[in-house]
Amino acid sequence: MLNDKSILITGGTGSFGKAFVRTLLQRYPSIKRLVIFSRDELKQFEMAQEFPESKYKGVRYFIGDVRDEARLRRALEGIDFVVHAAALKQVPAAEYNPFECIKTNVLGAQNLIEACLDSNVQRVVALSTDKAAAPINLYGATKLCSDKLFVAANNIKGHRDIRFSVVRYGNVMGSRGSVIPFFLERRASGMLPVTDGAMTRFNISLQEGVDMVLWSLEHAWGGEVLVPKIPSYRVVDVAEAVGPECARPIIGVRPGEKIHEEMITASDSFNTVDIGKYYAILPMGGTYTLEQYCADMGGTTVPHGFSYDSGTNEHFLSVSELRQLIKDHVDPTHSV
């Protein structure tokens, strides 16, 4: 589907962007153009060392900010597909600088939507987060707003051949600021601080996230929020997997932090469909019904009151599974 197509990814120099670009260049050698749009010139320079334009003829590096709609319009010229990964994501920074987070995550999302509607873009997939489900912090609230904007964009597309969809997943294994690299860094100190002994998180690898976005570009109807079925882990089990000999003081939950990650709330259950590998939260009052979507996707509606969070998940990773995953996806030298 992506051969001979032009693709733009916002926030393209982040962890997801790098994995996405690497996968595209490996799987789709005939890709026409791949535009990496981000605001950090140093990260673009560093990424260009791995994916130089001299070797990958279709790769282009665009410096720009999603806050700048005019720059987005320029970057979108000739683009077929868009993946929106740009965001301010650090919860404490968002709490301290709330409107800066709003400018990027909400106003930036609307800028991209407007620019895509005025271009010949055919598919848009926006990355969301578990924190957008029943948000308790500003970052989550801005991502919920962003999700709503992308879903509602399908209402104003008119006769344009364009679909806007959202992909929502939780903690990415080994991502910056997450618990696994933090514990690996702190292991030498002999102490791994745990916020709460009951805390759980979903687990997804970067590659699984990339594959889900690629699936969404090809199969999404537009307007749905797609959620993957993935395992959970207990944070205390991560501590055991990383440093079984380390002390684990309980330091308390940080502001804006949940004990369990939540991706589908009970209120979402009335318009959520199980489509096998993923759940799809369908738009209320959209252009298609749950029955139509189920018939086409081979899905079934979930029971009313259904919710999906990391604490009640059916599949939990064991300590030995966590050790292997850490070795495979985060630290190849890990052998505890």
C-alpha cells in the first residue's frame, strides 16, 4: 500500500519516529517520499547520519513546528499519508507550563487537520496515549482534546478522499522517561524506588506500535480510536527483573499519576468493538453504525460496562518474561 506513496511524520525524530522510518525503509523500498517533520535541528542532523538522503533518495528532513500552520501546509505538498506523533509528553512539564502543552497538543493538532483538509492527503493517523482516557493530568486532557479533534475532522471532510483515525496505546517499553530505563540506570546504586506496590502498566514494544500504525493506515475507516490488546506488568516485577538484589523503597504516587493505566473506560463500552487484535472505539453519531463496522471488520461489540485497564488485564508478564523483553528491546546486555 505504501510503495510509490509520499508520507509525512510529525515529531519524526522521536523514538517512535525513528522506528517508524526504519521500518518503512526496510519494508517499502519503493516509497516515493518520506518527510521527517520536527523542530529539533540537532535530532534531525543525528537522524540523518543513520538515514542519509544520499542513500535513501526519498527521505527529506523538514524543520518545523506543528504550531506553525503555514509551515505544515508547505511540508504537506504532495503528501498522501500523515502520521502525527508530535506532542509535549512530560506530565510534570505540562502541569508547570500548561498553555505551552495546549499550544502543541491541541492547537497543533487542529493546525495539522486544517492543513491536511486543504491538501490532497488521503489518510491521517494520530498517536494518542492511555492518559487520554479519563484524564487526571493536563497532558492527558490535551491528548483527549486532540483525539476528539481528529475524530471530528471526519465530519467536515466533505467529498475529500481523506480519513482521520487515532491509535491509543500505553507505556512503550524502553521509551525515554519510562520505568525500565530508569531502573536500569539506578540499578548500580542498589536502590530502585517504587511509587506504589500495586502499580501496573501496559507493555508494548516500539515495533508493535509501528505495526499498529501501519495497519491503521491501511484498514481504519476513519473516526475510530484503535486500542491494542497487550499484556500488563507490575512495577514491582520490573524491579525484580532488573535488580533482584536492590532495595525497593515506596516513595508514593507522583502528581498526575495513576495506579493503573486505562485505555477504554466503561463509558466507552457502548460504542466499542472487538476486532481481534485490537479494540475500536467508534465515533458517536458518525457516518457508519457499529453493525456496519462489525460486519466489515469481523468484529463484535463489547459488553456494556466493559473497561480495559492494566490492573484488571487478563495477561500479565512474569519476571522471566520481563527479563527477556528487556534484553530483546531495551538492553541487549541484560542477563540478570
